[in-house]
Amino acid sequence: MKSNVNINVTNMKNHFLYNINENKEYNKKTTSEKYITKIKKYDFISINEISISDEIKKTSYYSNNYILVDEYDFIDIGELTQKSIKKIQIDTAKDKYLIFKYKRYKLISFYDFLFNSRINKRPFKSCFFYIIESFSYILKSLIQINNIGICYFNLSPENIVFNLDCGEKPQIQNLILSLQLSKISEEYMTDIIKNTNDYSYKPLEIHVLFYLIENEINTVSYSLIEEITSVFVKNLTILRFFSDEYKESYKFKCVGSLKKYINQSKSLVILDILDILKSNNTLDIYSLSALYIDIFGDLLQRFSLKPNFITKLILELSKNIHPEHSKRGNFKTLLENYEKLFNDQQDWSFVNN
């Protein structure tokens, strides 16, 4: 059936910002200052980042896993010169502003640390095991915050950095769009969606939420479901690692998972999706699995095609990208299965092939 739904897809090009080759090294220590200071408008985003940071600070060893707002306060506008006000383009007559302080570390971007030999000066085999270690480390970091009712929601290579001051461990940064599950409401998610511009590693239900929030749609039709599914599947880059048969099956499952919404009102569909987000948080496990299918899938081109740790791990991760949220796995099972795969793999010679 050809779709005839007239919907706004202006921002859809931003849904899949796939840019694996971007190399950027930043936040080098060029000063003795303890903090990096940023000025931010006092709005939903800044309040959400503060709230998320404060909650994560209640966990153990949080500084090893996340880059959080360390201190914050309102700006005393009287202390700013007109030159500085103009430079940072703040409207002192209309808006309030906060000054955020983040601890200063020497950080290297995700892909630079793992793949840029000019920077890391490591042989491929060493980089390979750093990639595996980064997966388990980020997995445990996501488990930690999920256990306190926080969904990171913003997982991408751009939001993972390696901290050279903390044992070259990966850390999650940019928690401005993270979700406190206890606060989820239509208003809360509308603010999140309207400030989100990268949907590359977000599951189907979030794309549906985007369409419904961004467009004047009264009732969900079959044509709308086809439209959403078509854009979602077409731009889902990880499907390039699977067979044509798998792709067709995946598209069929996408449509099937949304059929329950046919002829339902926009408000009821949004309410159902919000209930899913609050009660069955599989957003982060989808994002983590999709991201590392992308990474490990590319790595397979270096190895022999015979079954190995990577091929088995990709199969394990593929369970968590199911369009139907209830059919994805959970973090506990993923961690257990990952550790079993790793411990059972005795022969790592395929890395040298």
C-alpha cells in the first residue's frame, strides 16, 4: 500500500547521523584550572541535566563512569561585562542563566581512541580488546543508572569519551536528555523529543513518539505506520550486516508491532508508549546493542568468516533490537551471556587474521 500521509519529516535527516569517520581530540589539559565552565540558559534542558547529575551522584564510584555537572549556580549578570554578554549571546532581559562546572579531564573521543592510530599508537589487536572492554564497561555503567530509574537515552559515539586521567576508561557524557523514569509524562517527553536531533540508536517506539509529537495527527492509520516503518528501516544502518531475508522480516515485524495502534487516537498511542517507557525500560539496551552491532559488524571485515566471539556476540546483541519492546532482552541476561561468551572463547587467533 502506497502511503499518502502528509506529515512533517523536515528533521528526519537528523534521525540517523551516521558519521563513523569523524575524528576529534578535545579537552586536552592546557591549563591548571580544575574545572571546565559552561554558561547555559535556565530551562528544561539545564534543569534536567542538574537533576540527573544529582541522582547519579548518589551511586558508588560515579566519577569513574560519567561526566556530570559538578557545581552550578545562577550567574550574577552584574559581574559580566558587556563584551562577554555579547560574546556568549545571552539575553539578560528575557532569560536567566546558570554557570555549570565540570571537572577537567584529558579526554579523547570514542573513535579517535579506538581507531585513530596516529593518536593511540597501538596495534590493532590491542585496539580490539579495548573495544571489547569498552562494551562491558559501558554496559555496567548503564546497568548502574538503570537500577536507580534513569535511562541514558542519548547513547552515541559522540557521547562516549575515554578519560586518560582515569585509566583510559570510557565515560558517558552529555546527560542533558537522559530520562528520569519517575518523571515521564507527555509534557516531559515532548521537551525531550523537541531537543533531540540524533535518533540513530533509538528504537522504533521513539520514532513513533517523534512523529506524533511533531505532527498534527488525530488518528493513527495504516498508512502512517507504513510511513514510519519505511523511514526507520531505510535508515537503520545496522541492517547492512544482515541478509535481505532478515531485513524483510525485520520490516514485517516493525509493522506488526505497530498494528495495535491502527485507528487509535494520537493521545491514546502517546499514553501507551509512555507507559512502556516507564514500566519496561529497554531503550538503553536497544541503543547499546545497535551501537556495538555497528562497531563489531565493521570489525568482522578484518576477520575470517568462521564463527568466533564477535559473530556470536552480534547474534546475542541482535536479540535486543527487536521492534517489539517486550521481545528484547534485559541487561542482566546480556551481561551474563556476554561474560559466558568471553570466558568460553579460548582461541583468539582470529584477531590476527
